Amino acid sequence: MDKIRVFLVDDHNLFLNGLKLLLSSMPEFLVVGEASNGKEFLNTYKTAKPDVVLMDISMPEMDGIQASRLALENDHDLKIVTLSMYGDQEYYSKMLECGVRGFLLKDSDIHEVKTAIHAVAEGGNYFSHQLLRNLILAKKEHESVLVDEEQLSDREMEVLIEICQGLSNNEIADKLFISKRTVEKHRANILLKSGCKNTASLVVYAIKNHLIEI
């Protein structure tokens, strides 16, 4: 089985080196690169060819928001997971708009980090439940018009629930006994009806509308 190639981006050497040591001790991971800021990341990640990037938000020279936006503009398939502190919720929406695949607290247990990397590497998403709660609270002041649940078909609701569980299109297709193309069509319809731009914002939408529980 091929190892999952991980790229670490963080300006705190102690945290970065500690995370690198922990991941390197696991046989399924290979740390292929590290950077202390967004500019350094942009200059090196293409050569490293990572499967998953763990990206800090607040960094000197170029922060994780700008680095993620620029990287994803050039490579829509790049899988980025945001590393966050509790006080970073003001930046969550910007990271969501960039198209990141998930959020992790910096003080997460290494087993949660492992779970997140596997989920994202396999095409899914991973969101710390605590961070999602913080995000929902932070967005309440900017509440948009929400779509009535009844506007989603029964099948779209089924697909939405599986998306929120972090399943990839292939996994959803297998679980619901439908084709991957059908799943993609349902996903596109859900995004259109909800007004969401990506899967991450779709998860937040589902929680805010009480379509799923966390």
C-alpha cells in the first residue's frame, strides 16, 4: 500500500517538528515537505507532490488563507486541511471559500489527525466538531436566506447526509447503490439549491438547518 504523502506548513518549529516526528513514526505516512510560511509552501509543494497538506492559518510573510487560495486556484484537486486554534474562527469562512477539505485543532489527539488525513486523502472531508460549532456561532450575525429542507429530494437528502459524514463520491455511490455520476449530479444540485460553493460550506449549511447532528 502506497504511503500518504503529507506536507506540513506551520511557523512554530516546535509544533511542526513534533507533528512531523509523530507522523513519521506511522508506517502509512510519509512527510514529503515542510514550510514555515505560505510563500515557502508555494515555492516547494509542487515538487513534493503531497497527497494532503496540513496548513496553519496565521504565519509571517504569507498566511494560510492566501497560500491556500493561490494553490487551489492552480490545483483544484489539492487536498488542504486547516490547522486551527480556538481563536481563529474569524478566519474559518475565508478558508472555506478557498476550498479547504477540513479543519483540525492544533491540540487534537494524534489519532484524530491520523483519521483526518486518511479521510481527506481518500477524497472525503474532515471537520473538528468543536470548530464547526465555533464556525456556526461566528456566522450567525451574517445569516443568509436558508433553503427549506423540502426543496431537497429524498435522494438528495441521503447524499447530503453521506457527504457530511465525509464519504467520497465513490463511497456514496457504493453505499446508496447508485453510480458515481448520479452522485455527482445530486451533489451539484444540492450545492445549487443551498447556495454553497464547496463541500465544507455545505456541511455548515446542513448543521445550521438541523439536517444533521454533531
